[in-house]
Amino acid sequence: MPKLLDTIAQQRPDDEALVDEYGRTTWAELHERTRRLINALRDAGVGPGDTIAMMLGNRRECFEVFQACAHLGITYVPVNWHWVADELAYVLEDSGAAVLLVDVRFVDVARAALADPRSVGVTHTIVVGDTASGAVVDGAIAYEEALAAASTDDLADDAQWLGGPMFYTSGTTGRPKGVRGALSGSTEI
């Protein structure tokens, strides 16, 4: 685990897999970081059928989240980083998100949205990026701390779930509507 990255991580471990303005990640690093995120989410009680929201912008960590969700049967909701707290709180409630991953740049919006009663279902908040600036949400954990504390172990069983995205439409008739991909059941990866 993660099966989706096994072959390329073995064949090209030191090649760059991802590059963004914050750094570079090799295939071997992506493989390990995805394993750690899978276990961090499982340790937090997040698993098949759950939903997480991502207010991250363009970051390498998005691909780690995509991979972890695919392996765990989790639906991920990419959230527009231009949204205000009201819009974020609406989507957190409507999607049933249990976790919010938020870029350190958008912590103020997340903090306000999480104070909204509609966000009561969010049990974990993870801040991605340099939290040394003090930009945190009460009770949140830093993404890098979550990964560092998590195991790189495989999942216990061989059956893997297939998770994927839930996108929100523009909401031309009112609030945006969530559209889930066709994801169901246990699928061998």
C-alpha cells in the first residue's frame, strides 16, 4: 500500500514526481508520504464512505490527499480558495465533511467557517503549510506533524477501497450542488 504508486516508486524512486512553489517531491517520497497520510487518516477514524474537504490551492499535498482517498474509499471535496466562510460552512455541512484540510493562507476563512454551527460535523482540521507564522485553527494539527507521527505500514487487509472527488457546481439556481463520482464498494487496486 499504496498500490497505485508501487510500480513507479520502485522503478523511478529518485525522479521528481511533483514540483510546486514550495518544493519538490520524488516518487519514493510521494509513496512514503501517501502511506503516512493513509495511516494518519485511519488513526483519526476516517475511512471508507467518509468525506474530507480540501481548501488547499495548488500544492503538492493535494496529490497525496488524492492518492490516500483513493486507497481508503474517502470522498474528497476540492473547495474554492476564493470562498468566504459562509460558502465554506455550507459545503462542509452539505458534503458531510469530517475533516478539513486547509492551506495556511486560508486559515482565517476556515476559522470563521468552523465557528459556524453548520460545521459541527468536522471533527479534524489539518493545516497545510508553514504553521510557524502562528496561522492555526484551534484544535488543528499541522499536516507535516500528522505525517511524521503516522506509520508507513500497509493496511491490514488486501481489499482496498476506491475513493474519489465530489465537485460543487456553480449554483446557478441557488447554492452550489455537490456531484459525486461513481464510487462504491470494495475494489481491488
